[in-house]
Amino acid sequence: MPSDANVAWMGAGPKIRPHEPVPHDVHQKGALAIMIGVPCFLFFLIHLLFLFVYYYLPYTVDMIWGLLMTFAVGGFVLSLNIRWLTRLFLLCILSLLWGGFCGIQNYETHVREYHFIEDQAMYHNVLPGEPAPGRRDASVIYFANTAKSYGTLGAGFQHRDMYCAAPIMDYYATGEENAYYWAIGKNCCLQSGEFWCGAAKFDKQYIGFRGPAGIVLEETEDNFWSSVVWDDRKYFHMAVNQSAARHNLNVDRPMLVHYVEFAHEYQEQVWRNALWEVFYTSCLAFTVFAVVGFVLHYAAVRRLPSEAKSNWWSPYSMP
């Protein structure tokens, strides 16, 4: 027979109707915060790994992502009889998949180009008539001050966006038929005859002063991750081929460059774009997981007995 003190202590806890079984998956406070916070943390972590680490240790990042995914899938399978944990692990799986896709997309679009400019060779005072194959290790080419992009010889290839290309030639040359270097851009030209991408609009200001810079478009090999990301290179080459065929230009392994005024400003802008992509995708992920987590939590609470709904925010009796 329990004492009066024990009876008083037992009555201080959550009230449970007589003969009502206690759920086996009783959870601690903060379950809603965990359901939102853990997927958001995983998304942000994977994004940061691709931003800062993947270039130097790609296999390590792949291994970390694989281990986290294995743990999430294993937890999902083992917790099928605990609905709250099942939802949590399911959100973690979605977070890792989404974070991996956004991370590799950001890496292939911005981070890789930033390191490519940083690590590869730079050539100065390059004449447009000099063959490009000897400079395949270049990331930045500073052209001589007589270089000019010929927008009248440019062309555009339409595929969702307009992919633009125009040959870079010597300003004083006449009748030149070899086009080794091509300025490229998106949505800054007509299908023929006009080209205003990057520094092309300032070409006449360079003559006799200084030459423009060309950020080389890296020619990468196909791999699993790059196949996930939209590859624009082939469409730029199609624009080059159109221009060459239309104006009878000789094209021998052309080098595609982003035609810019200052190479260092372009590189800094690439890194800012990478950071900005991490920021807005992380904000979007937080919003999505907050809404989904709240909906799952509230939908579960609606199935609770009426006595427990006054504490719907607390996961004590979360099914």
C-alpha cells in the first residue's frame, strides 16, 4: 500500500486515464525544434563542405556525405515503429539529397571557377593572332591593347538562353581569317551581327591604353557530379561553329573566354556569388523544413486525446 507522500508524488506528473496504455515512443521536450533544426543543420553542413573542402579533399566530402546518408537511411528503417523518429530521419534523408545537389551545383558553377582562376597560369600581352593550343594551361589571358572582340562576326545559339560568341582579333588587322580566341556570354547578343557581352562594349577605349582580360572557360571531363549540373560549354561551341561557318573563319581548338575589364574583380564576384548561393538556398531550406516539420508535428497532435491538445507544442505524447 503506497504512502500518502508517494501518492502525492505520483499525482504530480502528466495525468493518464486509467487503463490507458502509455505510448512507447514518448519524447522529450524540443522535438519540434529537433525535427526542424537537424535537417537544416545537415543541409548547411553539406553546403559548407562543398564550398570550402571539396576542392581540396573531394573523396573525404563524398565519404562524409555517404556516411551521413547511410546513418539516416538506417535510422529510418530501424525506427519504423516510432513515428516521430521516422519523420525525423525521412527529413534528414531529403536534406542530405537536397544539400548534396545544391552543394555540387554551387561548386561546379562558382567554386571550381574561382579556384581555377587562382591556381592556373596567367599570360600577359597576348596577341589575338597567336595560336591558342600553346596556352591550354591558362586561366587568365591579358590581351594586348590592340585586341578587340568583333561583334559583327558574332553569333548566338538559342537553347532556353541565348549562348553568344564573338571572335577576338587584332584591331588593326584586315582580312584575318584565323580565330583562336572567342569571347562568350549569355543573353548579350543577337543571333548574328551584335555582341555586347562583358567588356565588349568598351573595346574602343582599350586601344592604345591597355588590353582586356579573358577568363578562360575551363574544359572539364565528364564525371558523375558534373553530369548532374547543367553544362553550357557545348552550346557556346555551337555558337562558335555557327559564326565560323557564316563568316568563313578558321577555328582550330578555339579558346573560350569571358571577356572582362579586370580579372581580379571577376574572380571576387564569382566568390561572392558562391557565398550568396549558400545563403539563399539555406534560407529556403530552413523555410521548407520549418513548414514541413510544423505540419507533421501539428498533424500528429490532432490525433492525440483532447486532454493532450492543450500542450500541442510539447512532444510528450507525440505519436
